[in-house]
Amino acid sequence: MIVDIITLFPKLFDGFKTETLIKRAQQKGLLTLNVYHLRTWARSKHQQVDDTPFGGGPGMVLKPEPLFLALHDLTGGYQQRPLVTYFTPSGELLNQRLLKELSSIEHHIFICGRYKGVDQRVLDTWVDRQISIGDYVLSGGELPALVTLEGMTRLIPSVINDIESAHTDSFEDDLLEGPLYTRPEEYEGQKVPEVLSSGHHAKIADWCKEKALEKTRKYRPDLWQDYIKKNKQK
Ligand code: ADE
């Protein structure tokens, strides 16, 4: 997978590029991550990349020219056009289903917005998807891009050692993941539920499912309602 990131803050990606999962994916040749400074494509005298919005109002808007030039450069020379994603709180909500879909695409360009947003002509001409990571407003698209990158990368086959673990994650079966325990069997008077050391796989699976259902009902009534609806139809 190739991911090209366009940002005004490339240094924000430094730690992430050289640690843990993203590093491993790059070392294994499964991910190529390129981080580009938007100002590289600024042509005005002061390398300005933003301007005030037409029609007035507070905040600045990213100008079309640097982004058009960047996108021309980064999409040129490929037979298949990369998927261009813009991160914005007004995009579609990111979830595990969308991450799976994205992880099957070979070449991505991520545009990280700053200030108020980007000129609409960039969205109309270049952007295939607009993604939000939640109903709250951050100062830019860099953290959302990293969240999406991490979520996508761990779904590339052989990036994480234990792919089984990815398949038992929360949301894999539309439920939150239940409680987990490790050694010691008793800690400060609290014991690990007996069933987990019984060795009885079917009973353990039933217990885990029951706990996942309890947790989902308590913390995510929206997911719980969807689950009930889906399973009623079955
Ligand atoms: N940019 C600012 N806030 C955002 C959010 N919640 N999701 C995606 N991009 C953003």
C-alpha cells in the first residue's frame, strides 16, 4: 500500500513513521509512506497557502492552487488514479467497515486540512472521500489521517503478527470486545472468572459472547439496537 500525505505539519508524522506498526509495515515492504509539505507547491511570493473566504466570515481557507499542483504531481504517472481522501469533521464517519474497505485499496492520497477548510473546487475536482473520525472538531486533519492510517495498516495481511487478534477486536462482529484477563489468577483479592481457566472452549466462547453483549448494551446502545435488529432478521 502506498499512502501519500499532504500536510502543513509534516513533522507531526515523524514519531509515527519510525515506531511500531507503521515502521514494521514499511520494513516488511507492505507500506510506503510519503509525507509532503503543502508549501512545496506554493507559487506565490510569500509561499502563501491560505486566504480569507469569499463572502466573509472568520478563519482562513486553503487556496486551490497549491493543492491542485500537489495532486497533479502525486497522481501523475500512475495507471490507476489513487483514492484521494480529505479529512474533515463534516465527512462520513470512520468505522471498522470503512477501514476494511480502505485497506483493500493500493494507493491513497490523504489531504490534511487546517484552518477553516479547503476551497470547494479542490473537493469537487479531486476528492473521492471525505472522512471524519468523530463528532468533534480538531485543529487539522493530521491526527485523523494518522488514526485512519494506523487502522488501515493493521488490516494489511501479515502486518500484525497475530491476525487472529485483529479478528476478535471490538466491532468485528458488531459488538464491543468483552473483558480480558492475564496472570496472576488472583490479584488484590480479585479472581479471574473460573470459566476462563476451565479449558472448555465452547463454554469460554459463550461467556465471552455474553460479556460482549452486556458491554455493548451498556456503553453503545446504538450498536446494541443494530445487533438486535440484524439478529432478529436471521
Ligand atoms: N479535522 C478537524 N476535525 C476533524 C475530525 N473530527 N475528523 C476529521 N478531520 C477533522
